[in-house]
Amino acid sequence: CPRQRKMRVNVNPEDLIPKLPKPKDLQPFPTMQSLVYRGHSSLVRTISVSPSGQWLVSGSDDCTVRFWEVCTARCLKTVEVGGAVKCVAWNPNPSICLVAISYDDKVLLMNPSLGDRLISSATDQLISSYEEPEEEREQPVQWSVSEGEEHERGHRLVLNHPKRTIANKASPLPLSVALSIPPTRELQPEAFLLPAGRRRQPVVVKQVTWHGKGDYMACVMPDNSSTLQVLIHQVSKRRTQNPFRKSKGLVQCVSFHPVRPYFFVATQRYVRVYNLIKQELTKKLMANCKWISSMAVHPAGDNVICGSYDSRLAWFDLDLSTKPYKVLRHHKKALRSVAYHRHYPLFASGSDDGNVIVCHGMVYNDLLQNPLIVPVKVLKGHSITHDLGVLDVSFHPTQPWVFSSGADATVRLFT
């Protein structure tokens, strides 16, 4: 029997790590904190940048919306609204100047009159040139025009979303179960004081997002028991549509496709992609996480990122699969917001651990080449307040800069 010599496998541990380019070769990306925007007295839930990149709007739980000049961090305008601001969204159309602000069950369309006077007067002209249709159609939302003092403060249109009243049969179930509201939702007890036999459910417009052309906007009111979770409004015709006949779970956020007539709807575990022209479901993406918190669509439209409360970020390549192409676990706590840059191959995520992580995400025109995803920078600056960290992130439209808003009542700019 000839003896056999056993060769031991010697693997260099360096070879097991994937070869990624050095962050230095992937510049430009934000690396340092440049400005802090101070003025809010409570947590800043939401921010949005104007299409020119000159102005920034922030909404907070102190019931105010503030408009800032980006380069100087000067607060130019403070507008008080009737409740804690859940979402602000600047209209992406550069030829009009409109900001959508959601609080309680209302969406307010406001003209902040900043910058070019011609644009701001053209916006007012566009809103006042509306002619009522000959036959009135019943709409799920009541549109009203602001007048007098409110008009002077910049208010233009208010959309009142319907309060939902449900028959209260004698049920031994606790209220939150009877109303099928997940236990994580904050409930206002005053909202239920109604005559015997009826209970009113609080409607909160959690998100507002614009279509790329700037005429349509979508609103999200999460509620398991209702079919009115997502509404699409057309501003020029003051029309509202309810695109879904039945509810497919608790809607977290929605987004329009940047170039094609697709509509993304994220529930707790899935992202459904609908074709708006054919009015059908085209894809259902499995996020492989417990609860999706936020979503962003790549400017080219073929990739989507989702952040979740179980501290993961899932990158989907829509042409490749309905399962995530990559799952990043860089944050220690829940992700609150994710965003893509409009021109640079960058995306960012903000989390309750107080950090913003910027990654290089290059998408190639060649369909055979997979996207290149490299984490390049951890941006620190926000302090954690009441276990909450960074609540929203947003990129500058033209520069490789990122804005973040946090529970420490500040907005920060990293350049």
C-alpha cells in the first residue's frame, strides 16, 4: 500500500474578503459636518430640499414648519400649523414653488414665496386659475382654499381627510384590538369620545410624496381596517382617487417610479409594484424583514432600497429577483429613513443609533454587471434623545451633500 501524503489546505484569510475598491477612489461623498440648523424645540421628523437646492424645509413635533437657507443655516420663515408635522415634501417641479405639509388628518399646500418672484406668482396663478367642473363628483377628501390671514401666511389649499367612524358593538376586546391598530401606534384617547354606539378612529396622514412631474401626490394613512390607506391627489384638477379597493396590510410608505407609470407600495413585509396604466400588480418584493420603515427608488428606476425597524437595509434589483440582491446590516438600531442621490452613485440611511451611513451604490448600464455597493462613511453628530436618533435623511439635488434631521431638534448638513 503506497502511503498517501495528505496536503493541508492553506487558505489566506484575506482571499475570503470580497475585493472592494477603496473609499478614497469613490469620491465625492459627504465626509464632515458643515452646518447645524437650530431653532426647533422638539424632534424634527421630516426634511425636504427645494429642486434648486437653495432652500430647506423642516417639520417638527413642536407644530411648526421652518424654512432655511441651505448655505447660511438662517431660518427665513417659521409657520405654525395645527398639529405635529409628520411629513413635508417640496414639489419637484422647478417652475412652481409649492410645499406639501401633512399634520393630523390634513395636508396643507403652501407657497413659501422664497426666491424667484416670477415662480411664486406663477404658482399662485396656477392655483387661482382652477375652474370647477360642471358636474360635482363625490370625493373621499374635501379640498378647501385658504383665505384672509392664512392666505397671507402662504397657505393655499387644505385637504381634509375623512375621519373614520365605526359602529361600536359591545365588544369585550380592548380598544386597540377592536380597532385592529398595531400596539406600536400612538393613540390619542380624546379621539374616541363620541356618542354611544360610535367610535372615531384617528386618521394621521403619515407620508406625502410627489410624482416627478409635480402635479400628482400620494398620501399614506396607515390603518388595517380601511381601504382608504393610500390616496392619490391631482392638484391642477383638485381631484382625489382611491387606487385600491381592498387593503393588503398596513401600508408604511409609497413612492412613484421616476420615469415609468409604476407605483410602489410598501406594507410591513412586502413591497408591491403596481402598473398605473394597466391597473394591475406587476411585482411583489419580499423584504425578508419584520417591519419596513422606509423606501427609496433609484433615479434610473431599476433598483429599490428599503430600511426596516430590525436594523437592516435591503437593496432590490428589480430586473434580477423579487428577493433582496444585498442586505446590509451596518446599523445597530432601527432604520428610520433611506435616500438615493439624484445624480451621484450614493445612497444614505439614518438610524436610531444616531448615525448616517453613506454608501457608494453604482448601477451600471450593462445588465450583466451587478450593482457595486460599498459603504464609504459613517457620519456622526446627532445625539440620541428618548432612544431616537436620526429620523430623516435627504440629499442635496446637485451637490454630493446629505441633510439629516434628528430627535435632538436639529438638522445637520454633511458635505
